Amino acid sequence: MPKIQTKKYLTKNQTTSKNFSEDNIATIKAESEKPEETKSKQKTSSAKWTNSQRLQLLNAVLEQMPSLDWNLVSNKVEGKDALSCRQQWNRKLLADLKKGLIDGGT
């Protein structure tokens, strides 16, 4: 295969190079031309969380305990991806649960 282009990626202490062959470029082009999922199926993290989504997240987390696979959790939460589920759990729900326990919510 003929080499088309060589790019160098510099890190702090080392230099590496990556050679792009025609096959690599064809693969990248084919992947970029694939149609995107429809918006109804596409999970987004930018939309605000609803109370029903938070309840779905809570139930999904309780089902997955003690080891959490956020991809499996996100499959049970409508319209949210794994990253947004993890962030919502850590930043909002878990904090609210802890606060309720500390404030005397027995």
C-alpha cells in the first residue's frame, strides 16, 4: 500500500507518527458517510432531566447495584446516554440522597 500522508503527534516526552494508507482513509470516509440515527432514537445529554427520567435512573441504578455498568443503566433511561446518567447520579441524585440522610430524613 502506498503511503498517502504522515502525521506526527507530539506528546510531552515522545514523538510518534501515524501513517494513513488508502484503506484507512476509505474506512474513515465510509464511517463519516453513514446516516445518523433518527432523533427519536438518538440519546442526548443536553436536554434537561425530567422527574420521570430521574426515577428511571434511580430504579436502574438500584437494579445494577453493587457494580454499575452505565451503558446498561442508560438503556433503561429514556433519551439519556451513559455519561449523562453517571453525571446525574453523582452530581444530583446521590447528593440529594446524602443530604436527606444528613438533614434527618429517616
